[in-house]
Amino acid sequence: MMKHFDFIVIGGGIAGLLTAYEFRDYKTLLIDEDGILSSGASAAAGAFLFPKVGFDTAYTRFINDAIVSALEFYKSAGVETHKTGVTLLPRDERDIEKFKKYEKEIRLPFEKKYGGFFFKDGGVVDPKDVKEKINVEYETVQVKDLYKEGEYWRVGEYKTKNVILATGHKALIDIPYINIRPIWGERIEGRGEIKEELPCHFHKNCSLTEINGMIKIGATHKRNCPDCRENEEEAYELIDKAKEIVDIQNFKISKIIGGFRAASVDYFPVVGKIIDVDETLKMNPKIVKGEKPKFLSFIEGLYIVNGMGGRGFSNAYACAKALKKHIVENKDLGILDSKRLFIKWARKEGEEYLKEKNVKS
């Protein structure tokens, strides 16, 4: 017998998990072919919850607001956040000069110490702890296709009126205007000798922490690398970067976990309704010439929460919360709204897209 749900979230990474959790008051099912936080970026994440230093832009404000709300959320859910603060260090002489300019624009509370900017709002979570504490209804299922049948979406043996795509860099369906790029990242765990106990977490060219004697090093560092895989040579390159932060002796690797993070073209997460491209271009043919759209047509009951980049464990809660308010309360998504990508895409590639559609027809 076919099972019905109010919402089905496809993708068991941190974005999908926290989105399913936000919609727990509805009949919601989370689906992933490997299980929750079991593969890809979320399984390999260092899960560092660190602020961003930079000019006071919309992006920096979003990242830092998301950090604060994520720390509060995990704490309320019983997840250990190891909130000992983080020091963000300049990478080189050029960075030192940049930090001087950034200093006047930082909105989060900070102190100048340990050679950089120390933020009390900095922590680390363990993906396993998150998986244990954040409980949702889920099934381990490979979704091969997704299609509409009347007013319902068919997802394998399930039916729902609302599908939320949280599939990371793997696209389940073609959405022409959304380009989610894979960026390789790694988490390295091991034990070694550090002369003095770390007073906080650190970030320079990589993120570094020590918890209960286990040293964790994380970095999102390779674009355009579809064949990237875990290997000790690259792991030791990251370990050498960690040694630029603190002297680590006799380091022995216990674990190397790699995965592809999902990043949008403008680095902001991608959240919201999915636009019906053909219908919208048909109703607004002059978009391709730069005219603002007068009408946007959406695919009923299809949504996305994606593009967390290397900050999934800090961005995902803010995105899940925003999506719920958007769907349930019709709240504006602001800069997170996926429609921003459609307008840019239409102006750049829309004309070519229309030509191809005409040729095919």
C-alpha cells in the first residue's frame, strides 16, 4: 500500500536532516540512499562552526548570524558544541593588512589575541552526535526518478504534495538555472603531541581543534576536481598547514574522510520554490534581454535547500528555518531565494535555451 506524506525531503546530508527536523510537526519523511549523514560532504565534514572575517556584506552577515543560531539550536537539541571559541588567523602578510580593514566592520563580539581575532561564538559538533540527537522519520531508499501524478509527487513507493530537494551536488532532476558545483573537502583525525593545550579552536589555511586528545583538521580546498579521493599525501599537506598554527609532533593519522561539498555559483545557499523555466520564459520572453520578470511560474510542491558549501553544519539550520517560514507563513527568503539565480541565468543563457527548445520542437 502506498504511503502518503505531507513532505518528503530527498537527501540525508545535514541540510536534508535539519529540514526534515524543522518540518517534524507535519507528516514528513527523509529519504537517502546511504542513510543520514552517512556519505559525501556531511559524513566528511569537520563540522566546525566558525564565523567569517571580512567586510560587512550580506554574505558575511548571513554566515555569522547562521553561526550564532546554529550554536543555540544544537545546544537546545542536546548536541555538544564544544563552544570554546575560535581564533581566525591571517594566512600571510597580505592577509594581515586585510584584517586591519576588516576589524572595523566585524559585528560579532571579538577580541584580538592568540595572533588573530578571537570569537567566543565558535564551536565544533560531531556528525555522529548530531545524527543521534536529531531524530526524524527516514528511509534508506535510492530515488531513481521523481514525477508528478495528478496533484501528488511520486517518490518511489511514496506519495506527497511537497518534495524538498536536498541532494547536494548530485542533481536528481535537471533545473537549468541552478548550478550546484562539487568542491572537495576532507577531515583528518589523529593523535599527536601538542606542547600546550589549545585554548580554543583555530582557523588559518585549515581548521584545527583538539577534543579529548583527538586532533581534528578540516578543509574545503579543491574545486574542479571530480576525481578527488582520500589519500595520505594530501592529508599530510593539510597536517603541515595545521602545524603552521601550532607545533604538532609525532602526528599519526587515525582517519581520513573526504567528500564533495555542494556550492552555488555565488556561494549563498539556494533555498525556495523551483521555477517552471519554460512557462516563465514563455510569459516573460524579454527577460533574456535584461527586462525584469513580470510573472514567475513555479512548479507546484517542489522546493530546494542546497548549496551549503563548506559550512553545512552552520548554514543548514538557518536555511531549514527560512524555508519552513517561506512555505508555511509565506515569508520572504531574501538573498537565499533561488529565484536570484534564475534571473541571472535567464539573462546569460536564456536566449540559447529558447533556441534549443525551438530546435527540439
